[in-house]
Amino acid sequence: MSKSPATDFLQRRERRVLTDDVVDSLREAILSGRLKGGDRLIEDELAESLRVSRGPVRQAIFRLEREGLVVHEAHRGATVAQVSVEDAAEIYSLRRALERLSVVEACERATAADLAPLEAILTLFQSVPRASMTRRRVAELDIDFHDALFRAAHHGRLYRAWEALRSQIFVFLLLRDGLPEDYLTSWYRDHVLLLDMVRRRDKAAAAAAMEEHIGGAYRRLQEHMAQDEVLRIRAGT
């Protein structure tokens, strides 16, 4: 069977759970842009590329659909999800609510052991040379920080809700162009502030800081998407 160019790069990773292996490979392909919005995910082709049966591929596609990275379309089957302004509005309104709750719960429940990963992420951020700090690396550290904060909240259902959004938020973080010149400084400052509020158990201040942090991220994303739409319109005229 011939394969489409979009599947040639897929490589299987060695892990104990085969479906997790396939999920990781497909997710990475989507997040890296090697599989683009609108690309079809054909089970036979993916299975052949990854040297697995169709079963793990089907299960992986289902899991990525739950993460919001894949959609099922009539007459097309599974395709990579395309980002829209409406998607951003829904995801960030939900993210704002979840993040606010996470930081409040962390103020109440986080232990010193819970805060250690947050501190480690900030230390790692400072250790990376600014010249080699890519948008993807910042996005990875951003997701890692917020993931650790959700874990520090000790709220199982809240964490599972965050898991359902995490990959989609990562996609949006990768999209953001036109970041302010002081972005690396402001990223560190904002996250240090959040950690400090949690360490002090100041729920009101932590909630306010998180509202501003997520609101600012969404405003920058809106600006990028608006500029991108203008460029698409111009390219089509």
C-alpha cells in the first residue's frame, strides 16, 4: 500500500503500552506541525507507518479526539483539528475558570513537595540561554508549570478536566507570534508571582494573578489570530 507524504515521518517509540506509543507519535506529529490542520488520518496508512495493527491506531485517534486535536467529519473520517477564533474563545474561557480554581485549591492543599516541581521549572527556565530559548521550549515549560500547579491542587476531577485541554492549549501557545520584546522576562515574572502567592496561601491574590495571567495570554492570542486572518485575506485577493 502506498503512503501519503504526511505519514512518512512517523516513527514508533518503544513503550510498554502500544496505544500510548501511537498516541505519543501522532500527538507529536500534530504539535510539531508535521501533520497540519485538515490532514486526514487514514488508519491503514498510519498503521503501516508505525508497524502496528489498526486497533491501536483507532484507539489513539479516539484519545486525540478527546484532547481536541482530532475531529471526525462527515464523509472524511478523522482529520487533524483546525484552530478557529471560536475554538480559542471556548478553550480560554474554560481555561480561565479551571486555572483560577487550581491556584485557589493549591493555596489550600499544596505541600512543600508539591511546590518543588514548580520551583524546579523556574530554575530550569533561568538556566536555558536566551539565544536558544525557542517558542516551543517556552510553551513546554509553560505547560509543565501549569500541569504541576494542577497536581498541587489535589483535585482529581479538576486535573482530568485540565488534561482534556492541555494539548489544545499547547497548540495555541505555539501559534503566538508577535510576542512582546520582554516576553521571556515577563513569563518568568508572572510564574514566580503565581508560585509566591501559592506559597503564601493568599487565595485572593493568587486568583487575581491567575486571572490577569490567563487574560493576558488570551489577548495576545487574539491579536495573533486577527493578524493572521488579515494576512490570509490579503493572500487571497
